[in-house]
Amino acid sequence: MSDLGRVYPMTVLSGTAFPSYGAFLGTSASSELLTQISEAQGSTFFGSTYADTTAAFMRDVITPIRMVAQQVTTTAQILMDPDVIRPLLKPEDFAHIPSEMQLPILLYAPVRDLFDRGRIEGFGYTSDYLPEEDVYANILASGRVEDVLSAMDKNGMVNFQWRMCSDDPHLDEHQVRAIRDTRETIDRMIAETDFDPTCWPLGRG
């Protein structure tokens, strides 16, 4: 039986990747089939005949599927992990910020400056509600030296300092790292984009 008369089994698709028409229609091609087409038509080139159809399919079918899949994934993450201190490492992570991460973000000096100047939403807080100082700063700075070589004395020793206050937030090692990583992400995003870290994906005013 030639390839033109062969029946192929159903293809099961999953995920949101864009499938080929062959995946939907069960089509395939062998060198013998291409040779037959070439002999009959003088060419085996398949150009942009279906370009408009492909664009419409992407716009009307694939893009909505991807959007729904993303919404489902985000909702699942929120339900499973609703309110914990966790690292926010990319812009999309700021779409659903746990409430426990709001103050560590808003009290960070570059973010606080934008908030005081009215350029970001600030999670709906008012300036009167917020502490004057960054209560997380001491914790994040304790036991940390940014440039070890510069901090070395003539004997090659480095001094590490811990500063603690009785009303400092109680954080474990993983939470401290999560806040530090999130603030580093904010530094990059503020430098490279106009995004509002308290109301992504809105831009700063």
C-alpha cells in the first residue's frame, strides 16, 4: 500500500506547545511520497500557502489555550502555597506576591523611595502605616560581606558582623535567602524596566 492510502493512529497531544497540522490530521511523508509528488508536480516545495491559516489558528486557538494553562498553573500554586516567604526570581512571580513578602519588598530602600514619591501602588499601604526603617536590613546584612577581598585585613582575616534587635522579624535561613534573592531581582528589574514590583505588570508612574 502506498503512503497515500495508509491510515495512521490517533496522536495524543498534551501541553500548550503549538502542534503541527500533521499531528492533527495524521499526515506524514516518506522519501517515496515526496518523489511521487515531485514527479507529478515538478516540485515538493510547501511554502506560505497556509500562513494565514496558521496565524489565525495560533491567535484563536493556541494563544487562548496557553493563557488558560498559565492561569490554571498560577491558581494551583497559590492554593498549594498561599502565604509564605519565598523567592521571587522573575517578573511573572510578582503577579501573585504572598502577603508575607509585601513588607520585605515595600521596605526595601529603592522600592520605598518609589512609594514615597507616589510612583508605585505599594500594595494599598499608606506611609503612616509603614515603619520608618527597613526592619529586614539588619538581618540581611548580618554575617555577610559583599567583597571579601576588599574586607580582608593585612593578615588575610575578614570580620563578619551580626546586628540584632529585639523586635527584628523572626526568619530562618531559607526565608532570609528568599528575601535577599527577591531584592536582587527587584534591583535588576528597576534598572532594566519600568515595572512596579508591588503591582505587576503595571508600570511605574
